[in-house]
Amino acid sequence: MTEKKKGEEFIVGETSGRYISDEEVISIIEKRLPELIEKRPSLKDRIREMFRDVFADKEDIAQILNELRLQRENSDRRFEEILNELRESREAANRKFEASDKKFEEMRIDSNKRFEAITRELQQYREDTDKRFEAFMKEFQQYREDTDKRFEAITKELQQYREDTNRRFEESDRRFEAFMKEFQQYREDTDKRFEAIEKRLEEQGEIIKEHSRCIIELQKAVMELQRAVSGLQYAVGELQQTTSELKRSYKGLERAVSAIGRRWGVMAEDAFRRTFIEIVEKKLDIKEIRKWRVYDEEGIVYGKPCWVDADIAIKNRKHILIEIKSSPSQGDISAFYRVGSLYEKKEGVKPHLSMLAVFIEKKDKRFARKLGIEIFSSEEKPKGKGKKV
């Protein structure tokens, strides 16, 4: 049997010589292939071998699915990182915009106040001008009324003159001419005053133009200020970054100094305690300064049950409680006062409280004296001695 490909159909060289379509080939395979495999089982391996390069087996499919799953997990993780970065960037941008809006609002409020002040000043100037013009009009109206009255009086006087005598007519004419000259002079004076008023109005117009120019320059200055504020915001950002770095450096230095201070304070207290005990035993003829240790079951000293220690010296039946601190605070002083109360309750004797300090603040010293605690420090001088303790 010979086969030839023509388009999507095959020709089978048999006695008939007809073409077989793809559908007929598929139908023959579906019907005949299972029967042939059943008769010749070796065909199954040959067919699998033939289609190995075309179809993937289960292991290949599983490997592909595993790679797809890993790729999807990596994509999800990367997408989540990108979302977090975008979210942080958006929050930082929102904070910067809020700060810019706040500064712009303050600048806008300040500008509005200044414009309102200028507007009020112009309004006041206009009101003053209106008042002065109204006063001038009232004065002019009053003058016109006075002039009318004077004309009426003159008319009456002329009529009287005319009725009384013709001989005084010429005199009246002369007086009238004199009046006309006076009136002409007054009119000229009035014209001059109007010209002066017009000139002042022109000057006021120039002042208003100057104010307008100042407002335009003020607007330009505001724009320059806005640009300066933008530059300042950038400088503030750099300063904040530098400040953060300095804070981190300072915190590290502070921890180191605190550690050194605590270590030095403990060492100084122990050395000072041993030296002071030796001096007190020799100078005050106290044979022994011993430790007094008791369990505070009621929590009188520290607010909870615990062991409490103190140095106690007894001379001539006087009980002296001694506390040594490098730099006592009000909390240390209050605790020592409560130790004295505990001692009185346990031993039945009210002790004298003495605290020795390498250094103590004046306010803390005053607080101790109010509680009846005697303070000895590097600034105190013993009675009868000229040397510092």
C-alpha cells in the first residue's frame, strides 16, 4: 500500500484508488487500533515509543507543574513586595503632601490677613475722603445760602434806596460794583479751591496706582516665597535625615556612658563605704558598725515583702542607721526613711538616720532634712573641723 499527501487528505494505493479523509483515518484508528493491539501486544510499546516525542509522560507533567507552582509562588512573593513598597511610598508621599498643604495654608492665611489689612486701609481712606468731601459740600451749601441771603438783603436795600431817593442811586451803583468785584474775587477764589481739590484727587489717583503696583510686587514676592519654601522643604528633609543619624549615634554613646556611670557608681559606693566605716569607728570610738538585716513581710520599705539591709551603729544607747550612696535621689531618701520606720517597729527604738553621699542635689538635701535625715556629703563640713568629709 502506498500513501500520498494531498492537502489534508491521503490517497491509499489499492485497487479502488480513492482518497481517504482525515475523519475516515481517525475512525479506522479508533475501531481497528484496539483490535490490532489486542492481537499483537508488541504494537503497544512501538506506538508509545513513536509518540514519546509528541506527548509528555506523567513525570514530565509533574515536573512542569512543580516548576509552574514555584514560579507562581515567586511571582506572588515579588508582587507582595512591590505592593508593600508602593504602599510605603504612598504613605510617605501623603505625609509630605500634608506638610506642604499645611505650610501653604499658613502662607495663604497670612497673605489674606495682609490683603485684608490693605483693603481696610483703602476703605478707611475712601471713607475719610468722602467725609471731607461731604464737609466741603455742606460748607459750600452754607455759603450759597448765605450768599442768597446777602443777595436778598442787597435787593431789599437797593429797593429801599430806590424808594427813598434817587440821589443815592449812584452810591448804590458804586456799592453794587464793589460788591460785584468782591463776588468776582470770591468766584476766582472758589475756582482756585476747586482746582486744588481736583489736583488732590489726581494725587490720590496716583497713590491708588502706586498701591496697585505694590500689590503686584507683593504677589511676585509671594511666588518667590513659595519657591523658597519648596527649597526649604528639601533642606528640612536632608536635615531630618542627618538628625536621625545623630540620634542613633547619641543613643549608642548614651548607653556606653550609662554603663560606665553605673559601674563607677557601684565601685565608688563600696570604696566610700569601707573608708567611712573605718573613719567612724576610729573617730567616734564606735567599736563596731554592723549590718542589720531583717525580712519586711509587710512591704513597708519597697511595697512588697523582701529582705532589707542597713548599717547600724550603737553608742551610748543611741541607735544610728547609716546609708551610703554615691548620688542619692528623693526615691533613695524616702526608702531610707521607711527603713528607719521598719527598724523602730522591729527593734522598738527610734533610730537616728544618717546618710552619706558623694554628691547630692540641694533640693534632695532639703527633702531629706524635712524627713529628719542628717546628710553628709563632699560639700558638708563636720562640726568643729575645718576639713571636708
